Amino acid sequence: MTEVRAQNRRAQNRRATERAVEDAAVALVGARGFDVVTGAEIATAAGVTERTFFRYCASKVDAFLFVSRDVHDAVTAAVTGPVTFAALTEVIAEVLVMFERDRSDDLDRLVRVRALLVADPALLSAVLERDAARTLELQSAWQGADRFAVPLALLALRAAFDAWAERAAGESLSAAFRRTCSALRTATGG
């Protein structure tokens, strides 16, 4: 097997494990609540060892954030040049188009996770805490960035995702994001 095929196989295996962990986490937390379910229980339900679970997830909240992490990583990799609100939101929109085209099933998975966030305040709190940490990571990574670019772009992404998920049909996520950014620019006079 060539090295490229081996890397592709590893990526497929990794994604399959992530999906199994996420499915188990969604099922368990949906039934019993975020505060009650443990990482060990998620691992068992996913058919992986606890060690494997914690190799994939630093904490149990990460079991819900695989797709969000992939979007974050794709945006980070695509950013070049000065980080302004306009530049960052354009990169995010392009990444969303790529996910709509190549990974639409992952967007459906995000909708399932969002439904849990709405229903479980403890999970919502943990995810918002992780989002705040990611915002700080991005601001740190992009030295010289417009200080409002990262938090406003991520706020627009969350708002657009919520609006898109509530509609469940019609407008694409990337279009909802662009519309949200436009409304944010209008509201802030930018």
C-alpha cells in the first residue's frame, strides 16, 4: 500500500472513530444529560477504549465538537494576509461552501448536536466555554488581527448556524452566514 493510501485509510479510520464517539455522546447525553454521562461511558458505547476516547477528546465536551474543530482548522489553514472582519468572513464562507459540497452529512451532524445544546444547559455552557477559548487561540495565532474580527466573525457564524438550523431547508449555511455578516455590518455601521 502506498503512503498516500495509508494516510487516506488512517484519515477514514479517524473519522469513523470520531463519528462513533459523537453518536454515542449524542445518544447518552440526550437520554441522561451532560453532567451525568462520563467519558468512560461514551467510550464504551462507542466501542472504543477509554484511552482511545481521551486520545480523541481532551474532555467529554470535545465529543460534540469534531465537525466544529474541522471547520476551525480549515479556516485557520486558509487564512492568509491581514485578518480583518471582511477577509475572515470571506474565508469562513468559502470553508462553509466546501463543507456543503463535500461534507453535507457533517452539517447534519451539527444540527443534531445543536438540538442537544438547546436542550442541555450544562452542555451549552461547556461548548460556549470551549468557543471562548478558541476565540482567544485564534486571536493569539493571528497577531495583528483587527481585535474585533475574530469574535465578531465567530459570533456571526454561531448566529447564522442557529438561523440555518432552525429553518432546516431552503437557504444554505454559507448564504445564511453571508446574510448574517451583512446584517452585522449594517448594524455596526461597517
